[in-house]
Amino acid sequence: MRTLNDYFITASLDDASTASSTFVAVPDKGKIIKIIMVQDGAVATADAVFTFHTSESPSTVVTGSGITITHGSDAIGDVSTSEPTALNNVNDGDFIKITTNGASTGTCKCNFTFVIRR
């Protein structure tokens, strides 16, 4: 259930199959309660694994946040979610970092929505 205290920020990663990261700025203090990802492509060869980090703990993965695209059973439009449980606090002016391991092949753009509760 969403409340008036929830807000949403979005980010994209151009290719899940290329080891890379992207950052999105956080406009207000809160806690990441859900991460939603939708694929705009498919992967092959190996799974694409995403990790998420915050300014508060840039070298530590947000607990419970990981999302994996399983190769061979994925398709354009597939939606995956995670619900972080710890190390998920953010402040005004912080960032959220999205990283992919780049183990898969096939170009697959991914779009992310972060649900943050004030």
C-alpha cells in the first residue's frame, strides 16, 4: 500500500550485459522500500545480476536489494522487484548506485523505479 509519504525516482542502465554502473540523485530523505525493474531486451549466456548501493554505504550492497535477470527465461517487458531490508536509508543530495556484473550477452536496457518512504 502506498502512502502520501512515498515518492519515486527512476534511472536507466543502457546494457545489463556490459559491466557498468549508473547513479541517480536522491531529492529527499527516506528509506528505499522497493526497487522495480523492467527489461527492454533479453540476456543470454549467463544471468545479469544487479546490485544497489547508497551514499551512506557506497562499498556495501543494500541488504535484500539484489535483482537477477535469469538468462534463457527472460523477455522484453519482464518486471522484477526487490524489497530492501537494511542499509537502505538515503538523504537529500545522496545517490543510489546501480551496478551490473556484465556476465551476460545480448543488449538489454533496464529501467528502474525506486520507491522511497519519507
